[in-house]
Amino acid sequence: MANAMPPLRIIAQPKESYRERYGCEINRQQSRAQRFIRAADNVHKFEYPTIEIPQEWKDTLRQDFYIRLTLSTVPTESEPIRYIHPYPINTEDTTVIRDISTNSLYFRVSENEFRLGRKTFQFTLEKLTQYMLRELSSLKPLIFEGENNQCTRHATDLRSAVKRYRLEQSQLLFSIATFKSSTEPPIIYRVSNVFSNEMIGRIGVTTDDSVGFRCSPLRGDWQGHDEILMVIPKIDKRKPLTVYFYYPCIGQSVPVGCEFVDAKTISLFTPKCLVTVTRDNPTILVTIIVCQNETEIAKIDFTYQALNECVNCSLNVMPGSMVSPASNKRSIADSEEDNEFEFPNDTVNRTENNEDTKHSTIKKC
């Protein structure tokens, strides 16, 4: 069956160029045009990338299947292997299943989409900060049917990783997938694979004050070392900058260092909370203040929380379910994720031929 089946067809390619955005810049209050990856001009007038499902697949799978969307690096002469791109893709659709280990999103094909034979994808692409890239231990190869490439590239040097793998470039991979149950890994029909045109991320600089001040995250571990991104339209990169944490409960301030991510965005790490955090007093409110030339240009409240408090729901967990400080850290990209479950076996992407695959952690978006 697999050899006779056609691949998916892309009828609305993604735009060749898009503005790179960090996690704190993907604001749900903005228009969709500023958040989602848009489609290039197409005869169907689709605003977002869209694929067409061949009739052969509709006849074979009936209606209960998904389209898997994966972000891939672009092979080059110096690096011919295709890798899973480290920049996270995400969506606001709560029915979508997210596989973090393969940077993939599983979109269910609705009854109407099945009837029309088309599916449109609304998703965001988040550029990783320098700190997140430094924490990146390796790039995983994208394995296809018949291949046995177990090569994993270690990306210990930030600049060489960005340059060598050309992370500003990427491609979308669309595949048909099915789930037998919520506890079993998906079956990926790789014969359906189709890659989009190449996309190139362009560096965006915030210059309009009307864009507004933004900061993410607004909560963090009381032991510190959480990365914060702040977009400050009023900031002037040429002038000295001072950032400090003010504790209104004790009237003390702590200066912190920062670095520019771009002309209007800074990155900093939270210091350890000066106030003792206890079970009875699990959160401490402080104010982050940014000044230039002794003039306050930005101010926002930040909440320290105890390790025994859930990041998502702010409910205390039992002592027996406590996690270690190291495992309690969460990236900005994952701060709003929930409903995580882990497959019980060591496979993730099985084909109709039951190929060997890798372990995966999948989340509901």
C-alpha cells in the first residue's frame, strides 16, 4: 500500500521570509499576522500554509487521522544530514498534540477538512535565546524509512552551531499520522512526507514605541537563575543601563546584570530571592525596575515562588511529589504547556512497517 500511495501536496507554501520572534514577543493579544507563520501568495488566497490530502489517503484511512507538522533544518554541502530544528513550533489550538522530542505538532483532520481534502495550519515559530542555545546539548537527525543514521551532532559552541546548521533557515515537513490510543505512539506514514519551500528568518528590531513593553516570564523559582526577556521600546542601546530587583516588603534593592538580545530587547537572570520562602509564605512579589540616565524607563512586578508550588495552577503539591531544583526549571517556550504524558515504551514514530524509532514525550498544546 505504501509504495502506491502519493505524498501530501502543499497548495499554500509558507512565506520565504518571516520575522524572527523570541518567546516574549509572541503576544496572544496581537493580530494573527504578527504571530503566526503566513502563507506566500497563492491562487487559493489562503493566509496560512495549507496542504491538500490526496483522495487515495482519504479512501484508505477514512476519517480518523492527523497531519504531523515538523520543523527541519536545511541540508547543505558542509552538513548534508537533515536535523530536527531546535526552534520550537507551537499553536493555540488546544486539540493539537505536541511532541517536544521531535519538535512536531499533530493536527487532527476535522470532518469538514476531510470532506474538502484540505487542511490549513496556524502555528508560531519561536527563536531561541542565546542562553537556550547554550543549553542545547545536541541536534537530532531526522530519520526516514530505510535509513539507519544514528548520528547526533553536539552543539557545544553557540556561534558555530548557528552558522554550521544555518538555524536561520528551516523547512516544514508534513506527514500523515494515526493514533491507535492515547497511550501508544503514533504511526507515521512516511510515504506521505512532503517538505515545504525553505524559510529564512529575518532579524526584527522593535523601533515603534506603540508596540508596548513586554516581559516574560512573570514568575520564577525563588532560588533564581531563571532567564527573563524584556522588550522595552524606550530603551537606547547606546546609553548605560541599570536593572535591579526591588523588594517592597523589606525596602531593599538588588542590581542585576543584563545583555542586549537586539536593539530593544534585553535578557537577564533572576537573582536568588532575599526573602525566605516557606510553605506558609510560598510567593514573594518584587518589582523589576529598568533605568537609563537615572530615569526609570520600565517597571513590572515579578513573583518568586516556592519549589513546592505548581507553575501552571499555583496549587501546592504534596511533599512526596517534590521535584529537584534542576528539574523544576522550565523554558519560556514551555511555561504555558500542560497535560504532559510520556509513552510507556521507547518508540515514538512507528511506520506501517513497524520501524525502530526513538523515545518521545508528547504534550497536549
